[in-house]
Amino acid sequence: MILTLLDDLAEVSAAEWDVLAASTGLYLSHRWLAAQQPDPTARVRYALVHDGGHLVAAAPLYLIDTEPNALYRVQDLVPGRTPARTLLAGARRGYLNAPLLHPRLTPGRRREALNSLLTATASLAEAHRAQSWWLYVTDSAAAELADACGTEPVRLADDARIPLPGGTFDDYLAALPSKRRVAVRRERRAFAEAGYEVRTLRLSECADTA
């Protein structure tokens, strides 16, 4: 596996990057990260791991000069941490983070790719006398990172998930109290009578219009 560091995400294929980011949501997508790149409050490098010419792992690495968001200031989040320069690995916004690893990697190759990302993170942090952190990672990512780093995760907060019944809107509607069902049906009739149209598009298909 070959590890490289780049300064400009435009040098990375969006299609290749988004294969890795598909399960992590908007805030690690190529388009979002490219839009955040000019942010003057941090300097970013992109760690890339290639295997056989294919991108198999990646992570943006942010050297934070000034953090305007208190929820991303490590010294405000972690008890006992003194203010220090921070190198933030992964997503810097969105409160959902994970190292980007190709979904088809075998367990052994996955660990090798992750170790390459961690090497890049540690080397960059050392070069700039910074402390490296992965903030707001999922439970599974936290466990994987902790095992690879030989450290313990730091619990920041709890997230809640509300399961919805069934898999369709009609299933959701059927689970509502009767008065709410009547109100929702009334709203849907008014929407239909107004002649509005609902379409589902990928963000890339409508971002410029929005």
C-alpha cells in the first residue's frame, strides 16, 4: 500500500473518494470537503492510501489555527485537556466521523490501510507539535481506532435514534394517533390540490440550483 499526502482535494477523483465515503454521509463527501477547503481557520492535508492503483483509504487532516465552533474545541470537550494545537482527523463538521476505508477490503488489508492513515496523522501532528484527535466517530469506528491506536475512546455525549415502523409512508401514517392521521391526510390533500410536485434527486443533481 502507498501512502501520499495532498494539499488539494481537486487532485483526487470525486468518484473514487465517494466510494469510500458512501456510508458516512454528507460531511465526508468529496463535494462538501472541497467546499470547506478554503476555510481560513485551518490548514488541511488529505491522506490517501492506494493499493494496486486504487484508492482504498483516505482522511482529511485539519491543522486547526482557530476553531470558531466550541463543539470542536478539544480543550472544551475533554476534561483535563489543556489548550494545545489540534490536528483533527476526518470530518471537521457535521458531528459524524469515521476513517474512510473501502468496503471491500479484507479485515487484514483494512487494518493495514487504517494503520497507514494513522501513520500519516501521527507524523503530521508531530511535525506541527499538535495533538491528533478523531472527534464524533461512530461506536464501531471508535472501537476500531482504539484497537489500532492502543488507546481508550473518550465518551463525549449520547445520540438518540427513533425507529420508524415499517418501510413506507403509509406504515408511518398508520402508526400515528387517529387525530394526527386525519390532519396529515388533510395536509396531503391540500398539497396535491395545489399542484406541487415532489422529486427525489441526488445532491449533485440539484446543488447548483439550490
